[in-house]
Amino acid sequence: MAIDITTRGAARINPVVECGGAQIRAHYRHLATVITVRGGIDATNVDQLSEHARRFVLASEALVLDLSGVTSFAAAGIWLLCVLDGDCRAAGVEWTLIESASVHDLLGDFDEDAMFPTSPLVDQALHALADGNDQRRQALLPLFEKSA
């Protein structure tokens, strides 16, 4: 069961949304909102997927886009990645992409301009976010120490 983080007040179940051959679901995990997409991403559903995913770019939370369950990824799917990358940059939100083999294969055909921050697994992405938070805290500690 996932909790809908867009609801204020009482929590409700966050269902899987069907988007023309793909399923998308967002849920909160410690340190980040995880958006999971399964199925195929192509020109017929990329706009709907992008619109749904963009709702979860929140300035206070990192984002993990889990495409590990994507079975087919057309070139139109790069639009989804570019939109999320732009929204996250504008909001100052750190994000990470989890690729399936089909996503990795297509992105490998593009030059370095199409590079996105990636991690092999959601758990590893969350661990990297935690490590980054720890490093930032350590860097700030000297600012809070009292001088004699």
C-alpha cells in the first residue's frame, strides 16, 4: 500500500495509474519520492506519463525515477527524462534515474548531452542520498561550534 503524498490531512491509497500501456505509481520512501513506471513508454503515452510524474517534483524532497520495469522505451521517452530533469533543476531538487535494459540501450545511443544521474537500484539511490545528506551535515558542523 502506498500513501498519496499529494493529499493534505488524511492519507489515502495512491493507486497505479494506467497510461496507454504503462503503469505509473508514486510513493514516499525515506529521503525521496519514488516514481515507478512499468510497461512500455512511447509517443502515445509519454505526455500523460510526464504530466503525472511532474506533479511529484517537490522542492523539499529528492526524486527517484524507477524505470527498471520498463520493457520498451522509444525515443519519445527521452522527453519524459528531459522534462523531469528541467523541473528538478528549476526546483533545486536532486533526482536519480533507475534504468531498465531498454532505457539504457536507447540512452547509450545519444551523446553526453543526454546524460542523466543514474543508479542501478532504488535502494542504492536512496543510500547515495543519505550519504550526501551526511556529508552536508559534516561540512556544516564547524559553523555551529562555539569559539572560545
